[in-house]
Amino acid sequence: MWSRCEESASRWAAAEVRLRFWPGYSWRRAGLGTRIFVAIALVILAGASTLLLVALVTAPVVFRGHLEDAGVSAESALASQIDEGFTLALVTSISAAVLAASLVAVVVAAVIARRISRPVAVAADSAGRLADGDYGVRMAMPGVGPELDELAAAVNTLAQRLETAEQHRMRLLSDLGHELRTPLAALEATVEAIVDGILPADPETLTTLTDQTGRLTRLTRDLQAVSRSDERAFRLELLRVDLADLARTAVAAHQARYRSADVTLTATARGDETRAGPAHESVYGWADPDRVTEILDQLLDNALRHCAGGDTVTVTCHPRADTVSLVVADTGTGFKPSVAEGLFARFHRGPDPLRGPAGTGVGLTIARALAEAQHGHLGAASPGPGRGAAFTLTLPAAP
């Protein structure tokens, strides 16, 4: 009996050796489904072999004990025949049962291996298509477990972000080409006119050239600032600062411009949402004072360009439990609520300003990046065109 088991084991070992050294065979090239199937098959083989071995070892011993209890001598011919018949029946029945169970288990293993490996193959194909530039690819949820569902969700998120980044890149290139085309065309036309003798090289003409080169310089500086904002490459020194005092300082710095434009600019501090506090009230937060001033300067400059004579701009400080909000609200042109988030996109221009030239469309982008670098947020809201707008800078509060 033991010799039969040893013979079977040697046969399986020889088959494995032949498989491993078969010409052209490479286990590393096997797919995930094949690996899972082979792993399950090995488990089935190990279980079946263990069952057969334990049954062949223990069953005859137990059976002989029962024969002896029944008065059948182990040396008698009857005992030998009974033992031989029992062993044959045992081996036949167990072998048939193991074979049937193994066939069923192999079919189930094949189904499970295919069910598990298919989403992984789909994810690999989706990643390859993403690498080839097909950002519209999406994976369906496999529904075979949270891990594979998370994998599909991660692939879909990656595809969405790559698609958005590609759209931003194309729009950036288009906007950049448009921004460069105007000053370059003006420079080229002016220089050609000077060369052809149409325009004299007088101070007025040189001023035109200087204005266009200045515009290119500002565009270059804005592009560098946008690059730093994308990389979060800001030098920050977060301190416990009086945000209400920073707001009052920024308002004082812009008062002259606002007064000349006949736009009222005020600053207030509030202890809560319903009680107005004195103008000298202190509200502390964690922030970089220079960066907060840059953000307020951008917001106040933006508000002035969208306000007409007689309009009002108010800077209000709202302290809360964990945050402090600086709100720059105006009664100017406003905008559609649906475009509020788009105002912070690179090179996006909102409504046409009422005064001054339109900017390059990166000021609010940089302002939001500065806010997020200080663990804060910058948002915008408006009831609609012609009904004013409010920009809210939220920063962590300090005791």
C-alpha cells in the first residue's frame, strides 16, 4: 500500500520536472488566471492525496480491530479475504469520490480564476490605453470584491484626471498662443513700419514698443507664477497673525485708487455671523502675512476693475471656531453662479472689467494656490450678473 503511494508521488514529481524543463515553458509568462487555477489545482491535489493516504492508512487498522472484536482471527483465510475486499472497496470508492470531487473543483477553480483575473486584465488594458493617450477609457465595477472595485475606481479616477489635465493643457496652449500673438504682431508691425520709414523712431513709437515688450514680460512673469503655484513652490512662514489687521492694512493701501474711481472701500470685523464688531477688533489666524496681503491685493484689484462709480467694496473678517474667513464683497458686475469655480482656472477671464485692461487670467489662480499652500481655501460666489460678487479666503484660526 505504501509502495503505491510512493509510486504515485514519484510520478507527480517526474511530471513536474518535465513541465518545468519543457522546451519553451516559462512560468513567468503565465497569466494571473493560469496561476490562480494552478494554485487551486495544487490545493485540490494536496487535499485529495492527503485524504487518500489517511484513509488507506487508518481504515484497515480500524477494520481489523472490529474483526478481532467480532472473533475473526487475523491469521485466518476469512480475515485475509475480508481485508482484501475491504481494501479494494475502500480504494475504489475513495478514488471515485476524489475524482468526481476533483473534476467539480477544477471547474469551479477555472470559473473563479477567470472571474478574478478578468478585471485585472481589463485594468492592465485600460492602463495601456491611457499610456497611449486614450483618456476616455473607463472601467466597469467588477463586483467581485472591494479590492478589485477599488482598483477599477482608481483607474477611472486616473483617467478622469488625465483627461482633465489634457484639456487644461490644450486650453493653456491655445490661450498662450493667443496671448503671445497680439503683442508679437504689434511689435512686428511697428518694427517693419520703422524699417520702411513709415513710422519715425521717435519717443512715441519707442513707447509703443516698450509697452508691448512690457506686456510680454508680464506674461512671462505670470507664467512663472502659475508654474510655482502648480508645484506649490512657495516660500511660506506661517505665523500667528492678526488677519483683521492685515485686512485693514490692505484696505488702507488701496483707498487712494478706490477714492479716485468713486468706489467706496471699507473694512469691518465681526465677532460672529450676527454681531458686528468694532473696526479695531483683532482676529487671529495661522498664515503667512505677506502671502495673505498678496491675496487681498489681488482680490481688491479684481473688485475695483469690476465696479463702477458709486459701487461699494467691503472687506469683512468672520472668526469661527476653527477657521477665519476674509470676505471681499462688492456690488459690481457679478457673474453667473455656474462659472464661479471656473474663475480660478488658468487664463480664464471673467466678465469684462468696467475699468482698466483685462488681465492675463492667472491672478485668481495664483491667489487660490497661495491660499491652499497655507492650508486654506479661496472661493467665489455671486447671485448673478449685475448683482455683485463675494470672494472668501478661509484660513486656520489661531487662539
